[in-house]
Amino acid sequence: MIHARPLLPLLLAAVVAVTATGCSQTPRVTPEAGAASDEALRLAALTDLDQGVARVAWRLSDANTDLCPVVRRSAGWALHSARQYSLALRPHAVGRFGLRGDLPGVLAAPEGSPAAEAGLRTGDLLLAVGGVPLRAGASAAEASYEGLEANIRLIDAAMADGPTIFTVTRGAETFDVTVQPRRACGYEVQLNPSDELNARADGRRLFISTALAGFAESDDELAVILGHELAHHVLRHRRWNDAGGAARQTNDEARTAEGGEGDGERQADRVGLFLMARAGFDPSVAAPFWRRFGESNWRVRYPQLGHASAGSRARALEEVRREIEAKRRAGGELLP
């Protein structure tokens, strides 16, 4: 877990949570005077963060399948729907992405993901899976994720059997596309609107707040955070009382960290750095990230219950980085 109190008031507090499924490259949003309403800018900022989370989460999930205790077949995309947005943001989401009710829209199709390889892209709307129409749901004023979640369950169940045909609309065009899902770590990644600098794992999902996702200055820094939370799952620190939803299975050959010095957070720091390195991210950013985090927030600057100080974590991560570099020079596999 990475946790600290708020740094700044959150601009996005009126938005319901957005989930990156199958795990969500655009520059940070810079408002231009008179260019758009506050709501449109808030939506752009939120979707920018969600796409970055989906992009990093997919790379971590794809690269570390053999280490994850739970795996599933995944398209690697991030999906969203009109009804999950608040009334203030919904018209802008519909206008920008062509969303309709509970139908899943592609918010992100990260490079190298099965969704991207199938030709899907941001703004595509999924109408049917395997010839079975997805549910648009009834018109409702209240924001809700339940309808999209039900459609995602249908999609996951179909992809569990392998290549899956989707009926897609893109602007005025409707067509079928076949997605070849790949085995990947079977944990959903959820971006939660919150002004607390917080990330956690619960055994089935990874959570990161909008404040902490926004604090990360690059995909590499975001991978430090998400890699740490994924490491809790790899190390079996977090357990769920069932194996998850459709298309998930237990990986009996999953490797787990053995022994490990220090507490669970220190173990997750170490293993998380290996996970991000295996996914092609730069582990040298981890120590500077933690130093900057400590300088920005006094609560992580000093030791807390179960957590070392930011400075201590940075020094330990420098040692892990050198260990990774030594393994690379020796031509060995990057196993924590």
C-alpha cells in the first residue's frame, strides 16, 4: 500500500470511479482560456489519467503473467460507459466518445494489446459479442457502473474461450472485429477519484487514486506505484475469498517471493521493481520518485506503522536497482 494525506484539492471529485478492465498516452491536459467548459476539461483530465493507468497496467500484466497467482484472458483495453459518469460530465463523455447508455466504449487500447492488434481504438463502441447484443440499459439520471459491469462479465465469459468476435460502431460505420485475447495477470485496475495520495490492492483488484496517478510524472513513475501493488498479489499478501469472475483461473505454477527481509511493504517494493523492469520500465526512477514523494508530503517522509520512511525506501530501491542491473549484465532472467 502507498498512502498519504491529500496534497491538493481534487478537481475531479464529482466523477464516479472509472475502471480499466483487462489490465488503462496523452500529454497532461493544459486548459486553454475559453477553449472548453470546466466540465469538459475535468473529463479530459480524468480520461487522460485513466488512459495512462490502463497503458501501464497492461504492460505490467502482460509481462508478468507467469508470476501472477491469478490469470485470465484479456484484451488489454480500458472500457467505460455513458452512465458511469456524473450528470455534469455525461454529455461531454457522450459527445467526445460517442457513448450510449451502458454499452462499453473503448477508452484505451494500449499499444501491443490484443485490442490494439485487432484494430480497435479510443472512441469505438461495442454493440455485441459473439453475435449476442450487449445491453444499453434504460435511461437513468443517476450515475451507475452496474450496467457496464454486467456487459463486461459477458465479454469476459466470451473471451475465456479464445478468439472473440465483436460488433463495433465507429462513427457512422458498423463492422465486426476478432480479438485474440492473451493470458495476463487477472487483476482489475481501478482509478478512484480522490484527493488522497493512495494506492492499494485487495487480492482481486488494484486501486490508485486520481491524486496519486496525477502526482506521477511519467509512465515509469506510475509503474513504480502499480508494480508495488501488483507485487502484493504476486507475494500473496492480499487474498480474496474466491478466485474472481469469469475467465480467471489459478496459476498453479505461480512463483511467490520466499523469505524476504523486512516487512511486507519492503518486499513489495523489491518485487515491484522487478515487475516493472520485466515490463520494460526504467527502475532507476523509483528512488528519485520516493525522494520527491517524501519532500512533498511529511506523512511519508517519516516512518509509519508498517511503512519505512520515504528516504529509507529510496535507499533500499537503489540496492534493488543494482541487483537488477547485475542480473541483466549476467544475462540472467529477471526473477525477484
